Amino acid sequence: MLDELEVLCCNGLDYIGRFHPHGDTAVYETIVRMAQWFSMREPLIFGQGNFGDIDGDGAAAMRYTEVKMTKIAEQMLADIDKETVDSYPNYDGNEQIPEVLPTKFPNLLVNGSSGIAVGMATNIPTHNLSEVIDGCCAYIDNPDIDTEGLMKYIPAPDFPTGATIYGIQGVKDAYETGRGRIVVRATAEIESSENHDRIVITEIPYGVNKEQLVMAIADLAKEGRVDGIANVNDESGRQGMRIVVDVKRDANANVLLNKLFKLTALQSSFSVNCIALVNGRPRLLNLKECVKYFVEHRHDVTIRRTQFELKKAQERAHILEGLIIACDNIDEVVHIIRASKTPSDAQRNLEKRFELDELQSKAIVDMRLSQLTGLRLEQLHNEFNELMKTIDYLNQILNDPELCKKVMKDELNEVKEKYGDARRTMIKPDDHEFNPEDFYPNDPVVITVSHLGYIKRTPLSEFREQARGGVGSKGARTRDKDFTEYIYPATMHQTMLFFTKKGRCYWLKCYEIPEGSNFEIAFHAVECDSPVLIHESKNVRVSAFPLRHKIECYGYRFDGIPSERHPEVPSYAYCSDTVSFPELAEYVKGVRLLYHEATYMQDMSDKAALRWHSTTVDAARCALAAGAGKLVVGHYSSRITDFDAYLAECTAIFPDTVAAKDGDIFDF
């Protein structure tokens, strides 16, 4: 049967006419895809000739190519001649076409599928053969296993082109619901040399056209959308894929690579839509259902094959019983045959004498004289004994479900040992979303803030040390009636905190602050890319300072309601005397640092003096109730006379209280 199917690949037109009389175009395209290493995780066709490449070049015409089935493809047709699957007649009724194949491995999961039908489409990723078989064996042992349990054996798809899967949530969604979005990122390394760095790409996401990818990178450099690319070359050959992107000397290779991931197909997504035919009806399947239906199919194939083999063994044993009877009574059998006029008379006479049926008598009449030798007689007895053992074993398979499961697992593991290989696609469980910091090098900068609230970011490289006797350069240019009030050294990834007159705190990354040179006028704080600062344009008073450590600092409203930007419990909070501190303490439990800018009241005895408002000591009570790590108390008026007494009162309530002024950097 397999030899006949191999001939099918060679005499394609003859079989297309018998089984698929709708033209040869669709059939040839299917054969071409089954021969492409970059399309199939386990190619089912071995092709000789041009079958296309990963650059998008098409295959040669069918008259120039030759094909045959691979060894693993034969496992999909094993036992097809043992009545293991149902079949239906072809268009003229002269041939039988199997409804499904008695495959020994789940090809739908291993090689995936992609297609469009009327009103529906399917897109199933490829998987690793060894992992899928392990998952099937786990389901056979425990049919109640859930998707999470199966993912211990089948952690994620495995694409033929390799690359890396970023983020496991999309895989979980696909495996649990049948639909999901899997992010795949190319495999790239940065090679450093004396002149410049190079980004070397060795694996690309599944389904990406390599030639178009190289052209897209080159277009980004030509259009100026990505700075830092000196050249891009495709150096792929017999040794494998190799796309080289030369990086300019003054560019950061890591930042450039992150930009390429975002702007090109170096990072792509595979949208899973697992729709398959179940008993002739399309259904959306999750991972467990895919494994379940395959195991049920293998169970059905195993039972039907066992029944077929049992039937054949019983028929052969029945014939052997007659032959053994004839051999034990050979003289009488020869006399009956010689006395009969015709072979049919000989059969009837043998049936009457030895109580045989038609099949046994015919086998005796057709028996050659060479089988009457002693060696042949011994072989008949040995064959009969072996058949009886086989019949007993086949009956055990049919009657013992556990033995049937063992047979199924043994056959699956045999396929795994012969054709299984290592995983090609790596899995990175981290979230695949880009961090904005990935696009900005953590270079030192200087943040300049003016008295009227204008702010800008200047690279530290634009500043130089003034030599003895030299002429200093201008630090910043300001508008009329404005002057530079604060200069903060920071880095691009640090966070700036902004405080408003209404008692609110907002944060902004340094790379979000507009960049300007020494000679450029700064931008107002509300012109930064921050909707909350624009909304608070009338209330912003730039009393800001950068945080030394890279921690997430969340702005908090002081009525105890989390801000819209980050509703989580903050690592940093800011409060004023307008707060109901018991209520706020409930929201900021465990805060690492609580900043309080104390308010004051006019001293009626001295119009020039300001004294601390008595309710501000509630800040210390709030820090104590919230379990804060530190309470920082600040003020901005130099006319306040009793700050030390107020600070002592707060320290008595909350010992970890420190005083601070604008511009202090808190290490926590």
C-alpha cells in the first residue's frame, strides 16, 4: 500500500484525475508547502528541485520537480489497509477515498494548518513532535487533566523558523479558548568590533518574508525614521540565515534593535484561531480538545486494527487446523483425493470424513506435496501455536482498556524516538510589551527649571568644565522676567516629581521632558507629554526633584482616591493638610516614603511671621497608621519661624521623620 502511495507522488496527474478532478493547481501548491522546511515543522514531502524559499520565491513548475513521501509521512498512512478508517467512493464509484488518515501522531498540532472557507478561517501554529506526544500520553494516563497541566508538556508552539515567543499570556489564551495572539520575536545578537557594532539576525518569526524584511529595514534608514543604521546586508547561505545590520559609531545598538523590533516584522504576532472539523462539523477547539479528539481517534484506530488482525489470525488458524489434520492423516487424505474424480468431489469427501468446512478442504486440496515433509509439518505446528498466542493477546487488547492504552502509548513513544527533535523556538515568559525606556539610552542629562515653571532637558555632554582663565558658556536662555531657579543632574530613565498648589503630585520620566540645548528657551511644564499636567496648568508649581532609584512612583490625590494613571498602591505618596488622614492611611498602607509639604497660618501678633498649622501633625499619624518607611517633611517659605518645633512634634509621633527642602534627593 505504501509503495502504491509513493507512486502517487510520481504519477500525480493520474491520481489527480481519479481522486481530485478539479485541476492540478491546488494539489501542486499543497505538495509544495508540504516540502518546505520553513512552512512545516515536520515536512511530509521530500522534494527534488526548486520548491521556493523563505525569500518568497515561488516553486518551479511541476514538470521540473520530483517528490516522494518522507518517513514520518508514512506514519500517517500506517495500517490504512487494515480497515482502520471509513472510506467513501470517488466521483465515479471506482475508487475508495479514506475520510481521515490513521495517523500515528497528531499532524494538526505538529504541522499546524492555515486556511479560509466560507464564513470562517483557521490558523493553527506548529508544535514540537516530542512535546505533543508527551501531552497525548499524559492525557491517556489522566483524561481529567486541565489545560494548565497539559502546558507542562506542551508549553508553547514550536515554529520551524525558530525565533523566540515573548509573553506566555497569549499562549494561555490560545490553549484555553482556541483563540489568542502569540508574539514572536527574531533571534538577534550584537557583535562588537573596533570600528562599530553589528546586529546579526539568525532567526526570524514564522511566516515572515526575509527579503521584504531586509528591504523594510533599509527603507527605515533611507526615510530617516530610524537613526543609527549604516548598512544592512543579507549574508544568508548554506550555513544558515544571517542578516547583518551595521550600526553607526555614535548609535546605541541595543536601542536600535528595540526600535527595529517595534517598526519591522522582526517582532510579529501569530493570531491563533483553532477551528477544525469534528465529525464533519467545524468547531473551535482548545488544546485539551485537540488532544482529546486525537486520542479518541487513535483508540478507534487501535481497536479496529486489532479486530482486523484478530479476524485474519483466526482465519489463518482455522486453515492451519485443517492442514494439521490432513498431515496427521496423510495416507487417508491421499487415498480420498486419488479416489475422487474432480477437485470439488475431493473437497466434499474430505469434509465428510474429517468434519472440515469448505475453506479447510480447499486448502488441503491446494496443498503442495513439499508441505508433507517433516520440516514443513513442524513449521505448521509452530505457526499454529504462535497464532494462538497472537489471538489471545489481541483478545486481551479488546477486553482490557489499560492494555489498549499501553499499546497506544508505546506506538506514540516509538514515533517520538524515531522522529522527535529538540525545540527550536525559545520561550521568554516576560511580558512582550515594549518598555519606553528600551528606546532611550540611560545617558546623563541636566534638567533645568525656571522660576516661571519652564523646563527642559539637556544632554550632559553639552556642558564642559571651565578651565582656569576660560570663558564660561551660557547655561540656559530665558524669557523676560524669568530666571533659572533649579538645575538637577539626572539620567534619562529617572523620574521627576511635580507638586501642585492643590496638593497633588505627578510624575514624569526624564525622557518625556522636551530636549533643548543650552541656547534654547525651555518649554513650560504643562507642554510636556502629560495630560495631568496640562489639566493642572493653573496649579502647577514646579517644586520638583528627581528620584535616585528606579522605582515606580504613582501620583496620588489627597482625598484618598487613586489617580487614573496608576490605581495601585504607590511606592511614593504626597499629602497635604486637606487630607482625612485615617482615610488616606488605608489607601497608602506599606508606602515606602510619604512626603508632606506642611502648610502654615498667619501669625496675628506678627504680620511678617508664618506659623505651622496645628493639624499638620496628622501627617505623622498617617505615616504611623500606614506603616510607611519614611516621612519626609518639606516647606518652601523662609518666613516660617517654628519649623523645628513642628518637626520635633512629628518625630515624637513617627520617629522616621526627616526634614527636606526642594531639590533634595531621597535615597529609599
